[in-house]
Amino acid sequence: MECGNRLVLAPMVRVGTLPFRLLAAQYGADITYGEEIIDHKLIKCERRLNEDIGSIDFVEKGTHNVVFRTCHEEKNRVVFQMGTSNAERALTAAQIVCKDVAAVDINMGCPKSFSISGGMGAALLTRPELIHDILTILKRNLDIPVTYRPRDPAKWNEIADVVAALSIPVIANGDVFGYDDFQRIKVATGR
């Protein structure tokens, strides 16, 4: 998945569903994030082809509850965002969806009490050894990219320093409310 100079639809609670991701792609998004799905929830799912609407559904076993929905059209741009606090469980969950998504993202920025109390989201930032374990097991066992993004306020000048120092893609995140902001980020970061 190429990340350089791309328009990215960030993950949004109750918004990052398949129809919205497809709409965002029609309006120019190169990479789209799904809503955060907790590893416990995904592990209870089975993959089903929904021939009626042409989607791939991850449905909670024994129910008709669709936990995550994607389709072939977005395979090379959709990022599956996962909430986790356990490396082995993260791997089990990621292996369920990895053939149908472009990348897996570990949420390390959510400040909500649900995430924090479960050791997920921003709580992971206090446990660097666990971050290491999660990212290591995923990188070793998946054939797709694995990412994470903290949710700090945007520091575009610092992002410019990082961009200048690296030869790999850097995703600028934060304080983007319209297309003009995207253009300002490109100018501020030199990309």
C-alpha cells in the first residue's frame, strides 16, 4: 500500500462504514480507515460472502450481526483499525481479515474510558513493551502493512522535519477539516 502524497480518510466512530468509505474514495480518498473493531469482537466472527450486495461480511457467529463489511473494490485501500491489548489476540483477529484489507492499524490514541479500562487505545502508550509485542507479532505473521497513529494535536512543522529526515512515507494527521487544509499540509511539510 503506497502512502506517499495520499489523501487519507481517518477512522471515525459510527461513520467509517463501507458506504461512507466508498463515497470518500469517489471523492478522492486514496486510503480509507474503517471504524475501530475490538479484537474480542472480531474473533467471534466468520467471513461470509454477501452475494446480494457484493460485499464481504464478518458476521458474529450464530447471529446476523455484521461486525465489519468490506468489498473487493476497496481491498487495496481500506485499513482495518483494531482495538487490542494482547499480542496473540491481535494476531488471531488480524488473520481473520488480512486477506480482505490493505493494512491493519492498531488504535493507540482513543482516550475513551471503554478503551482505557480495557488497556487499549491511549492506554497502550503507557506500555511500550506491549506495543512492541503487538507490532512484532503482527509484522512477523502478516503479509500486509501494520501501522499505528497517536492522536496528538497536529504539529505540521515537526512533521516537515520527519519528512525531510526519512525516505519512507509519512502520514500527516490532525487539524484537517477541508481540502484546503490538505493543501496547507503539503506546503508545510514540503510534500
